Amino acid sequence: PVAAYNGSWIGMPGRRPWRHLTIPDALLAPIRRAEAEAAFSFRHNGSRKFTVQRDHRMHERIARWYENVITVPAEGDLPTGELMRVSCYFDSADQVEAGWNAMGEDARARLKIQSYPMRIFFEFKDSDLQLGEIQLHTRGKAEVMDFLAQERGIPAERVIAVGDQLNDLSMLEAAGLGVSVGNGVPEVQALADLVIGPHDEDGIAAWVEAGAPLDGVDR
């Protein structure tokens, strides 16, 4: 089973998902206001990402980074329903805040935005872009624990979760053992029970091949 969109989609590829939480159509208007503050955006509809062609220097590069991208000529050609997420790309952190505030208090109570600089990804270490991921306000990746318990009979205390970014915090906190890779953000490393090697040293593979040692873990 695959868990995508921070737990809003959980299931077997090609089959009816166990969980499929999409953004209500009524929230599209405030999201459009956030998109207006962004340099460009991508609307996630199923496995496809829709975007309007922009002249921004990074737009084509981001589109190549994604999979299943459909570029349309105008906003009116974008999907308006069954949206899993809207990824807005901003030129500064201040613009992220402006986009979030533009949506209004009611929308912000039902949605959440997770923001981080694109330079955290190896392919974009030279970029100043800020990514703001807008989607439903849920338990995030911790939703996976419900799936494992209800559909597989695996309680959260038997789960090992590995993460590196802020959107992994809820999953790491809910799991029986929370593991951070060595290049995880400070908040993830602080919460994790164990810190292993970084991505660029195949941290997870090296840890598993070593027998998943729990040196320093009090459990």
C-alpha cells in the first residue's frame, strides 16, 4: 500500500483507495487567492499535476522535476474539483505568508500549508524558491497509523517510521519508533528516538543492512 499526500490518499495503486480525502470545492476560491500571490502553482488531481505556463525562470525546471505534469494555456483550463493538494511556489518566505493570509480565516481553519525552501532538495540547492503545500487539515502522515491498525491489525507501537521533514513529525510521534535520517531538519531530529545516516550516504539502507541497531534508544 502507498500513502500519499501526507496521508490523504492511502491504498493500493490501481485500486479503490482505503482513504481518499480531497479539498472541498468551496475552498477553491480562497486557494485561488493564494495562487495569485505565488510565482506559479500546480494543482494535484489524482496522479496528475496541472499548471499554467509561466515565464518564471524556475517554472519549466519544476515541471520537469514532477511526474505526470499537464501544462495548460490559461487558469480556466485547470481542474477545479477532486484536488488532493495545491503546490504554490513563491519567491520569498514573505510571499508564502501573504498567500496564506490571503485565503482568509475560515479557509485557514480547514486547510494547512506546509512551507519549506526548495534548496533542501539536492536538485534545487541553487534555488531561492519557497514551496507552500496547501491541503486539508488532517493528522498528516499519522493517518497511516489508522490504516495499519484497522486494515492490517498492526498497532502504532509496532511501527518504525523514518522521516526527514516537518510533514513527517506527526508520523514519527505516533509510531513506536521514530527515526530521523542524518540530514533531517532540526525539529525532526529532536523528536526522533534515533538518528541514522543521511540520504547521500544511503542512511536507511545502511541502517537496515546493519540489522537496524537501536544503540542509545531506551525501549
